[in-house]
Amino acid sequence: MNTFGERLAELRTSMGYSQAELARRLNIAKSTLSMYEIDKREPSLEFLRRIIDFFNVETDYLLFNRSDESKQMNIKAINSSNESTLKSILDGYTQEEKDIAEAVARAAIEAYRKVKKKEEID
């Protein structure tokens, strides 16, 4: 990813936000966000600050695609820690119970997404 717009779109999708949802959270028009993502509009300094704060990313990454290697290592450590925590939580359950929990979680997430999508339309 080389451009600001591409990095912005990648951040948005990696966090699971639609353009409409992120635009609402940042208090901008969806069309404005779209223009940023396709590099048809230059972001203001104020907007850059909001993006940096919202996604908790470094300015160098957002503007120049340079990321701190230690930050990447921290992200890997957090992911590893999260995996360990999840495994320890699930250790006491049978495979059938784990499958049920996964199905319930997926259903809850789907229901949540439907509600959010309906809110975007309304």
C-alpha cells in the first residue's frame, strides 16, 4: 500500500467498519471519506489528527507508510497473548461446547451487523 487513501481504506476494513460507519464516527460525509480513500481529495490537518487518534496509528505510517518495527512486534505479542488467553478460557470445554459457543457468537455478530446496517439505511 503506497498511498494515504489505500492505507486509510485498509485501516477501515481491518477494523470492520463500512465507509458509512466510519464517516459517521468521524463526523464527515461518506462521500468525503470515499474521496480520501481513492486519493481524489487531500485530508486536512484536523482530519489527519482525527484518523491518527481514532485508529491509534503513527503519523509516519499514515502519511509515509513507515511503521515502527517495535510497534509491529508489540502487535504480534498482543495477538499471541490474546490467543493464549482464549485457549485458556476454552480449555475446560468439550469440542461440542466450543462449537456451540462459536455458533452463538457468530449469530450474535450477524444480528449486530444487521442492526448496524439498518441504522445506516435509516
